[in-house]
Amino acid sequence: MRFLLFILSFAIIGALTAQTGDIRGFVYNSENGDRLAGAQVIVSTTTRGCISDADGYYTVAKLTPGKYILVAIMNGYDTTFAEVTVFSSANSKADFYLKRIAMEEVRIEAKRKKEGAILGNPIEPKQIYKIPTVGAEADILQYIQILPGVVFSGDQGGQLYIRGGSPIMNKVTLDGMTIYNPFHSIGLFSVFETDLIKSADVQSAGFGAQYGGRISAVVDIKTRDGNKNRLTGKVGVTTFTSKMLLEGPLKRFKKGSSNSSFVLSYRNSYLRQSSRLLYRYANPDKLPYNFGDFFAKYSLNSASGGYANLYAFRFSDDVNFPNTTRYNWVSSGFGGKYLVVPDQAKTRLDGYFLYSRYEIKQLEKDALPRKSSIGGFNIGMNFSYIFRKDQFKWGLEMNGFQTDFVLYNSNKRLIQQLESTTEINTFANYRLNRKKLNADMGLRWQYYASLGNASLEPRIQGRYTIFPWLSFKFAAGLYSQNLLSAISDRDVVNLFYGFLSGPDNLPTTFNGKPVTHRLQKARHAVGGLEWFLSKKLSVNTEVFIKRFDQITNINRDKLFNDDLFNRDKPARLRQDFIIENGDAYGGDITVKYEYKKWYVWTVYSLTYVNRFDGLIKYQPIFDRRHNANILVTYSLDKQNPTEISARWNFGSGFPFTQTQGYFEKFNFNQGLSSDYVSGNGSLGILYAPINGGRLPYYHRLDLSVKRTWRKKDGREFQGVFSVTNVYNRDNIFYFDRVNNIRVDQLPFLPALGVNYKF
């Protein structure tokens, strides 16, 4: 911290004494006014330059007074020049409007990666469409599954596990809004409309100080503005879903003037109905999934480059397994985000205000209620300051939410909570940009007001360019979180994805040591090498370790109510929650080849995950040691593009708890008067040690063919044919012990879709 303050003080003193000026502005697409991220802005005849950020904003700081020629360069766009005069102690403004050109792409990723994202897996929208479209519709969830370190647990009720962390440990945001359940229960689709995604970044370990409240990973998704020139839209129908997208200007785009636009999207699934017509061989009772997604956005862009965005969403799921389980959830919210760039101030300001709510209910044959809700707000502001080469950013955030939770465990014991929580957070990050070294040095302070606990979290990310074609990258940090999930790390299948706040009734000791706080905490360390072997071929390797110093889990062993009548019972059999710790470590290698018609992506990950609950050490159900993905895409016919994609996924078996035997389980519900001689008990199961067995290996091939017919007036018609599980592999999902039935994941499943864009 002292080091960061020293650097900041030194830079501010230099800014006050030097007689220099800055050039700043925005980079736009000249055709539609979209902000262009990743454009290079270079001061001609000097070595000075920078990269435009996610808002298209750039700053070249600390130039001596005089006239300069600036050059803006970006892949696929015409090079643009501007003459700018710099005055002493003042800001000069120069906006660039780049025109898209038809040309073979020239790869400059090494340069952009060096000065842009230091660590993580940035996803461009066009990459999402290269994955085979399961259900004949492209979805970011399907692409995230092929990223290094990502494990997907199943097609039905499946969740993403990222480098040893459970889903509750991952923070998923949409334009800054926290999305509590971002994936639908069918496990093939997310709640995000692919056509609206502007950018996405998956930080699988060692994420920066700007993110807080989670201890494993971050998925940060941003949406684009609506069309600023004309009313346009898209309608699509597949055998799984249908969707509608409408967008257009409220005030048309014009260079140097303000503009505004809107976008509306809606998608729904009718798989419960279509499966009975098209997939009867797959047992439609196992495909009872329907969902609906609505998203709206209003965008206002000022002539000076600032903006204000307003958005709202409603996502829902409705699942009905005949004669067993029915559940549904609804996620809704609204919010706004703004950017202010004062003419002569050195500081840039952006902020947000958000509200969201998530509710889930589940009904079983036992008729016992199971429900959960979480709702609250986020308010924050960030301030950025550009030095000659470096950047300093700091922010403030306040969160408030309420959780309401009711659950009966497998022993029919009640676990419930109603609690309000407030968090106050601040962070500071200094980005150091040197010829060979780029580093983010950050510090985050999280204060969990309702818990009375605070967490100081230093973090660092860095990239050192050894050679122009070889870079070393590293990251480390401390992390904390309050929220926990109703899903235990021991559960094989659990569709009830509820949320709880950090509980008051935690055990007072763990592993012989006193428990001093109620937070979940972790430490990360990451290192790796990235080779750019050519403009077509790159190789990325990483190793990581995550130490989960404290984890809170629901106590699945609870047998007695925690009251005065049961104080003589062991604490482990009456407490609602248990404390665990553990670790996750491993590595992965990624090879990417992209040239003309070919796109090839291969990933192999090796991961070890361990948990210790104070009594036993076990591997959670997502401990997939070996995981490999191969994606191959071939494109042909530029006039009416045709794309053929294939993805093969291979994974070692998940851990599971074996069955040793069965017995009659009598609950003595009537106390001493219970007739255990003539009465009938339920089926009890004798379990082997937790997750001592391994399921069979998993592998599956998906294939899709997509063809687009383009008209001169801009209209497009697209046909998609896809096949999930091409060779009909019987991949086990779980085993129903009570009914002695094996439940498999999706069988051979063809799908057809059509899209019309106008």
C-alpha cells in the first residue's frame, strides 16, 4: 500500500510542475458510431501511443506544447490521421472515426494483449459463433465451456466450475449488474442474448482489484448499443427456442453530435412441448424445460464522448418433472451506467446504479417448502487518471441485499434464514506500462457491515515481454465473500440454486482452531507463458493454485433441530452450517490456429480439487482431473458464407459416493408411541466414504452447419443444422439409488433453426 501511495504522490507532483498537455478523445466506427476498443493511437515520429479502452477512450499524456500528427490504426479499418495542437497545462481533443474496409485480417494480438488485458480470457463476439450451435442457437455458455480450467457438470441442471471453484464463488455480471443465476436449467443456454454481446472476459484466477465479493472467478459481460442509423431486427425459430430482436435510433448518429438508440430482445424455450413431438425417443419426461429471457436497453451518447445507459431485464425458468419435482425461478432487475469526461479535468468518472432480485421455489412429493430469494442494490463510482505512461484508477461501491431462505434437507430437518446485509467497498489500482513490463498493482478493502468483518486484499497482475513473440505472465491476490449457496459441494444433482448470507451460527472452532470471522476467503497464484509462434498460431500455458482458507457449506448431516432439547447431541448433527477448507491446483495448455478459412482451438486442463470438513478429506463432485476440448471451424463461400463446426469434449469421470447397502429407516415421528414393529419405514441407504468412487469417462462430439444468404439491401437469411452427441455416447449424469435407475445426459439430438435479419 505504501508503495502505491508513493507512486501516486510522485506522479501527482510531476503533473503539477511539468508544463505539458494531454491529447485525448474517442475512437468510433464511422458508419454507426460504435465505440471501438483496442484501436492503436500513435503520435507520429515518436514512440508515444496508447490503446483505446472498452469505451473507445484514449489518452496520450504529458506531451510538450506543439503540433502533432496522430495516427489511429485498427484491424479491418482504414488508417486515419489527425493534426492536433497541444497547449501547456491543457487538454486537447481529437476523435477518430474509422471506416471499415474489406481486407484479409492482419493479426496484431501480441501488441494489443501487451497493453490491454494482462490476464484472463477475453472473448470477441465472433468467436461465440464458431462453436457448434447446440440446439441450433449460438450461446456464450457453450463457448465458455471450452476455455481452459472450465468444467461443466451436465446438460440438465449443469453449472460451471472454474478452476476448482463452485458456481457461488463465481461473479457473473451483465453491464455491471450481478446475475445470480446466469444459466438455464437445461444446461445448454445462458440468459444472455448472443447478438447483443459487445465483449466478455473470463478471469479464471488472480482477477484484479476492481472485482470483489467472490473468491474464485469472474465472468464480465458487456452489451452493445442499439443501431444508431436505422430500424433493424432479427427473428429466429429453432426446434428448442424462438427469439425476437428489435433495435434502432431515437436520434440518428451524426459525426460530432449526440445520438440515442434502443434495443429490445426476447427469447423463449418450448422444449417441454417440442420434445414430445420431435424427441420422443429421448424420453420427453426428462426434457421438461421452458424458459424466457427479456432484455431492454436505452443508450444516450453525448457529443463530448460521455454516455448514459439504462437497462432492464427479466429472466425465468420453469421446470416440471412429472410426479417428482417442479421448480421455477425468476431473475429481474434494472440499472444505469454513465461516463463523464470533463473538458479540462485530468480525471475521468464513470458510475452505476443497479437493482436486481432473484427468487426460486421448488416443490417435491413430500410437499415441504423449499424457497430462496435475494434482492438488493449496487451503487458505485470509479475515477481514472492517466499519467505519461501509467494509469491510476480507484473506486467506491456500496451494496445492500436481503436473503430469505427455507430448505428441508434429506433428513427433513429445517434450515432457514432471513437476513439483510450491507457491504462497503473501495479499491485502488495502479497500472504500470513500460517497454517490456505491464503490471496492475491493486488493493481492495471490503467491509461487510452486517457481519462486522473487514478484509484487506492486495492483488497484482503482470506481463513481462521476454521477446516480441514470448511473454511471461503472473498474478496473485487475496479474496473474500459473504454469500453461500444451498448447493453443497457434495451434491451430485441439485436444481435448487438458492442463496444465503454469511450465517451467524457458524461453528466456533474448526480443526482445533477458533473461528474468528464469518467470511469465506481464498488466496490465488497464477503463472504462465504465451508464445506467438506466428500470426496464425499461438500457444498459451498456465499453472495455478487456489487456497480456500475458509468455506461455508450447508450441513447435510443435520439430524436434530438446534434447540434446547437437543443440546446434548453432537454439534455436527444439529448445526445448520459447517466450515471447510481446501485447495485447487493444476495447469492447462491452449493452442490456437486461425488463418483464412480455418479456426482451430485446442485445450487440455489438469486440475486437482480437495476439500476438508474438519473430519474427512474428500474431492467435490466437480473434481474432473482431465478435461480436453478440440474445436475446428471451416468457412467457405464469402458471398453466402457457409460454416462447418465440430467440437469434441473429453473428460475423466466425476467423483461419486458409492452405495454399500440399504436398510429400513424408521423416524419415530410419534415419539415413544411409535409402532416400529408393525409400522413401515422408508428406504435408508448405507453410503461408502464420500466421493470415493469415479464415474466413467465422458466424451461427446457436437456438429453444426450454418449457411447465410445475404441480400444487397442488408437483409440476411440463415439456416442452421446441428447435432448434439453425434455418435450417441451414453454419458452418465447420475444414478438414482432409490429407484435403481441410471440417468444419462443428452442422447443424439438433432436440431434445425432459421434466422431472418432485416
